[in-house]
Amino acid sequence: MRLNILIVDDDQLVRDFAVNTVAFHTNRPVITLESGFDGWQYLQQQGRDIDMVIADATIPDMDGLELLALVKRNDPRKIFILTSSNADHERTAVHLNADAFLAKPYDVQDLLRVIQELVRQAESRPGSSPTSRAQQSKPRTAPTPS
């Protein structure tokens, strides 16, 4: 499965870490933006080929939860991973049908495991498109102990 990924995070270090990790380990095209509004505009104008969105919950202009709600309303099959250091965001993400929640700080293994699991689930569905949602098992990760 060829998957195109959009990463939305206002923290340059996190964005660079995520894009370098994902691009290197998955060999998948990755687009990065720093605000929810920019992410939504991109998805509306050019994002038809984006299959997965990874967004921080606390990004400027439009937070990740708002972006999640809009994305799922517009295309419920699009895979969406919400990231946050606030555990309360996980409950909201589940309520808004996020495919996964990744607690910050996360490490390379956490990020790749969640992506691989969601891709595997999408591929295992008969007749499913690359943007099929992982309906039953929603991977979660706890914060990495310091």
C-alpha cells in the first residue's frame, strides 16, 4: 500500500523528528505544516491523495481536535493520529473517531508501531482503500518514562 502522510505540528523539532522518522523508515511521501488551518486548507485544496494525518492537539489557528473533527466529517476513512502531552485529549480524540492517540513525548518505536498497525489493519480489509479506518483496534501508547 502506498500511503501519503500529512504531519501538522507547530513545534519545529517535533515536526522534523516525525517527518525524518516517517520518511526514512516507511519510504512514504510526507508533507508537513505547522497550523491546523494550514492543514485543513491543504487537505481541501490538494489533499485528496493524503491517506493519513498526524496532528498535535495544540496547534495554532485551528487546534488538532478541530482538525480531527473536520477531517472525519469530510472523509471518515482518512486515517488520523492525534498526538498530545495532555491525557485528557485522548478521550476527546476517541469521541471524535481518531484512529489512534499518541501520547507525547513519544519515541521512534511508538510512532512507527502505530503507523504500521493502522496500515496493516487498512490493508487487511477486503476491498478496502488505503484510507480505510481501523475501526476495531485503536492503538494507544502511554508516555515514555523519563
